[in-house]
Amino acid sequence: MSESVTYRHMLEKVESLLTEVSASDVDLDAMVGKVEEGYRVIRQMRERLLETKGKIEKLRLEFEDVEATPEKNASTREP
């Protein structure tokens, strides 16, 4: 399962929990359990976003380094 599918699944879970908690006939104890579960899933989603942000930043830095390398090489060449 790809990361985006897993993230989408987590988002759908949170949406489902919100729908269940919003129901007028939900038991208070059940509601608390669903809210706790929702917060756990949201924490996992935040962790995934931070991991992804780190990966993107690493790729950006690598790309910038690759882009800067030809300039460095060109400036060190003798005419």
C-alpha cells in the first residue's frame, strides 16, 4: 500500500469518526472512545506529514546541490 493511500485511509477514518461522534444517538462513553481514536489517527497523520516534509526538503537540497555543481565546475576551469 502506498503512502498516499495509507494517508487517504487515515483521513477517511477521521471523517468517519467525526460522523459517528456527530450522531445524536451516540453514547457518551462511545463518543469519548471515538474522540481518543480520532486524536491517535490525527497524530499519525501529522507524523506522516512531517516525514514527508523532511523527504521533500532533502530532495530539494540534493537538487540544489546538483544544480550548483555545474556552476562550481565551470568557475574553476581555466580558459
